[in-house]
Amino acid sequence: MSRLNPRQQEAMQAVSGAVLVLAGAGSGKTSVITRKIAYLIEECGLKGHQILALTFTNKAAREMKERVGQLVTGKAGKGLTVSTFHNLGLNIIRREYAALGYRPGFSIFDASDVLALLKDLTHKEFEAAEDACEPIQYMISNWKNDLVTPVQALAGANGPEQALAARVYEAYEKTLKLYNGVDFDDLILQPVKLFQEREDILQKWQNRVRYLLVDEYQDTNSSQYLLVKQLVGMRSNFTVVGDDDQSIYAWRGARPENLSILRADYPSLKVIMLEQNYRSTGRILKVANELIDHNPHEFSKALWSDKSYGEPIRVISCRNEDAEAERIATEILQQHLQNQGDFKDFAVLYRGNHQSRLMEMKLQAYKVPYKINGGQSFFGRTEVKDIMAYLKLLLNPADDNAFLRIVNTPRREIGAATLEKLVNYASMHSVSLIEACQESSLSHAMSNAAYARVNEFGSWIASLAEQAERDDPIAAVRQMIREMDYEDWMLQTSSGPPMAEKRMANVELLVESLKTSLDKAVDKNDNADMGDAVARLVLLDILERQEEEDDTDRVQLMTLHAAKGLEYPHVFMMGMEEDLLPHRNSIDEGNVEEERRLCYVGITRARQTLTMTLARKRKQFGEMIETTASRFLDELPADDLEWEGRGDEDPAKKVEKGQAALAGLKGLFADL
């Protein structure tokens, strides 16, 4: 209690009815949530297993659970669930799969699996161009998040593109069910639909949850909002924590208006504002407040800090994008040398990934170590996707998608003509591809040699699947990797032996991760099997692609979206121009308010200093064009900005500043 300010204490102690905590950037919301869980257990008599806390990343869930573990001792906290929305959905589907019409061992399709399936469907059934598949994938995801069925999507289609997407959506859903698969959006959609249709199952889950907490509530979509509403039921004892000013994920279905809907759905809603910021200087907060005041607000708040007012916000106008990247690199190097600070104290934020390329080159030229956040996922590597496809097929023979990925990996001389005959046979007899491989009548559809090869493959997979179920599953997986001579395949398909060795090490890491997951389940007396372990690894990857821990001393480069939830002593925001921030697409679509929130998120990542840069000329489509400064710069308080490169600076002041920087560097080298 003593470590919480009065508003935080109020939020912690409000345990009856619906509570909305509007937590501004850096206002200590994680402390409030973790201490509230401890308060519910220690002071209100709830048991850990009666409390459910939901968030959006595994990293946040882990941190929250660890902090609660430090506050609550003994058995009272046992069974506490701190989970992502999608992990909760996976648990519900895992326990209620029969009621949902799935078979055991269902597969989770990640984004690349979904895209591959959509390409196959559009090519076969709709004769649509391949480049139409990504927009269709995006539309289907949004429809699912908004609880729109294929029939409703077709009825409400606006133009031929949406009509095509709706027809593909219908075929996609049928195929996904046939494959005994779910996609990422289904992990929320399917439980919501189940709870709508089965009151008995809903009541069972409601009885498990006596108190619900939701973090980052502004990032919920329609289906997540409904899932929360279903779980709290008539009891309505819950706390949601969020900040409408940090809602920056509309493109993936987030609805900041869910904060407003709460007030309509729960008229007695208690609203508590957390406005004291523990992160940034007063000036950074003043600039952030004035910017975000240009957006309309259902709930008004203003961040404040008891820290010093701080240095002016620097705005540097550069000749072109090359000069912009050069300036940021030299500034970081100069500050690092002068102040003996760590490189990891600096972050460079940008609107689009393409902006990082020049920045990388400049940092490399000055030998400044850096890390780009959001690199290739471990599960995105070819060798890992191969083995995961084998595992999916062992566990779910109906997963034709997995079959097609690995039937010739390594090569088995099963050609395209043979595969076409196999697919036609499976379709005609309504069986999976792996089942078709083992049917003797398939031999009439192809040559004896071709049938022998597919039959051998099908029998081998079936034998391994039986062994994995009967005996030690990890031993069966290792045997599978040995028998298909995957190591030799790595040597054939890699640039050299060192790369092949590295890729096999990734395969071994995957197998060890599976073993660890299964061992943990045994320790917890959970009835988890190999299928659960694989499903959790797939979900872990989808949720954690940009969550890699990194404590090395490197400058952090990342998009503004990836920076949410992070903070750094020194922040550079590059590309402060119209068409970049705000982005041209958002301007055209009328989404400038979300772009303003994105800019606000960038500003509030800074603890001590904030520097904004822009290029007066930038290359687009091969030609250099004149740019316009971002409208957001005009919305910042002029007295708190220190411009450079605009042409209206005092020449004497400019010389004085340059001499001071040079003297500082000379002094530094003199001490060496």
C-alpha cells in the first residue's frame, strides 16, 4: 500500500462491480494490477484459482505472474491464471473440442499456413490472382474479429473484391474444419460462439472465474470484448486497465471504443484515472499532452510528473534522408562518448521498417552496435517449419496442409502428377491425404512405382504416430528425424557445413523445447500431451515474434508500433513528415487520430531526452521529392521545441553550440 499513490490505492481497493482504470503512459499500471491480485487474495479471501488476469503478450503475463508471486506467499495464490487472451482461448478449445466439433489433436494454422491455404483455394476454386490472397487474408481476419460469418460477409459485401473474399472465406472455413484446424482468430471466435450456443458450458467457465482483470484493454477487438462480457456474467466483478490514447492497433481489429461501450453496458462503472507518470520529464509530458488533446476524448486525462522539467525537445530538419540517418548516428556516438553512457539507452523509432535500412548503414559505418527489433522468428525458419509440419501431421492426420509441405522434404520422388492424382483421389473418397496413401484402391489411380512411394510414406507416418502415442513421444520424434536423414538434407540445401550445423542446432532446440513443455505438464499434473505441447509452441511463436529479450549494449531500432510498452533514456523519432507520420494510407482513410496516438506513444517512450528529425527531401519510387513537415509538429507547444536546420536559427548560437560539442570531445580524448 505504501508504495502506491492515492489513485493507485483506490484502483487496487475497488473490488466490487465493474471498474475501469484509465492508466496513462508510465503511470505504474502493472504495479496496480499485480497488487490488486495480491489484495484480492490476501484481504478479500479469494483463492488464486478463482482469479483470471488477461493480457496480450506472454512477456507481460510472465512478468505479472512473477510479481504476484513475490507479493503472495503460501498456498493461497495456487492456481492463479495469468494468461494471454489467445492462451485462454486455446485452453477452452482444448477442453471443449468435442462440443465445438473438432477431433483431438487439432492444428493451429499460423499466418503463413493460412496464406498457403488461401493461395491453394483461390487458385483451384476461384481463379483469382495470387496477389489477392493477402488482402483476402486481412479481410477474413477482420470479419472473424468482428464475429461476422461468411454468409453475413457475403450479404454485406461492398464491391466485387469483398464479394470474392466472402466466397473464399466460406470455402476457407469448410477446408479448415476438414483439416481439423483452427487459425489464430479462431482461438477467440470459437469459444465466444460456443458460449453463445451452450449456456451449460458458459456457466461452467463463469463459475471458475470469480474475479477478472484485463490489461491493455484498449487493444481488445469485438470478439475479445464479448469473451470478457461472457466470462464475468451477471456477477460483473472485474477491472479493466487501459489507455485510449495508446490504442494503435486498429489495423489488427483493436477497438478503442470498447472503453466507451463499457459505460453503456455497465451503468455503475467506476472510472479511476492514473495520471502521475513515473517515467518522463515534465516537458516531455507537456508536449505529449498537448499533442493528444487534438484527438476527441470520452475520458479526459493529463499526465504529470514530479520529475524535473527537463531539456527542450529538439527538432532537426535535415537536407535529405541520408543526412537524417547520418545526423542520428553521429549524435548517438557523440552522446555515448561524452557521457560514457550505454548504447542500449538509445532508441531510434520510425513509422515503417523501410526507414531502418539507411540507419543501419550509418551505424555500421561508425561501428555503433545496434539491434533491429522484430527480426526473423525462430519458428519462421525453414527447418523449424519443416519439423513442425511433421509433428502436426503425426498428431492430426487430417492436416493436409502439413502433408503437402513435407511430402517431398526431404525428396521422395513423389512428383506433381502423382500428388495431383493423390489429391483427386482423397477428394473423391472424402479422406485425408495421409489416409489415401494407405488405401489399396489408390493403386488403380497411378503407376505401381508411384503408389509404392506414397504408400511407404503414409505407412511410415502412421507407424510413427502410433509410436508417439504409445511410447515416449520425444523418442519417436528423434527417430523420425534420424530415419528421414534430415541432417543430410540440411547439408544438401545449406550454403555449407557450418550453416547446416546451425540449422540442425535449431531442430534440436525445437525438440528440447517440446520435451521441456511436456515435462512441465507432468510436473503440474496436467493432462497435456504432445498435441498440447505443439499447439502451445505454435501459439508462443505467434505471440512472441517481437518479444526477444536482449540485454546486450546495442542501440535499439524499431517501429513505433513495436515500441509500445518500452522506455528509453534517449529517444530519436525519425521521419516526422506528412505521408510518413501521419502515413499516407491513414490520411487517405481518415485515420489521422490513430496516427496521432502513434506519435504520442513514441513521445512517451522517452525518459530524459527526445529528438525528432525530418528530411526536407526524400527518395520515392527512384526520384527525389520535396517533403512537408508533419502536421503533428505544428500541434506541439512551440516554446518547448528547439529547432535546428530550419534556417531561422541564430548563427552565433549555432557556432557556440558546435564549439561546445567540439570542446567536449577534445576534453574526452585528452583524458584518455
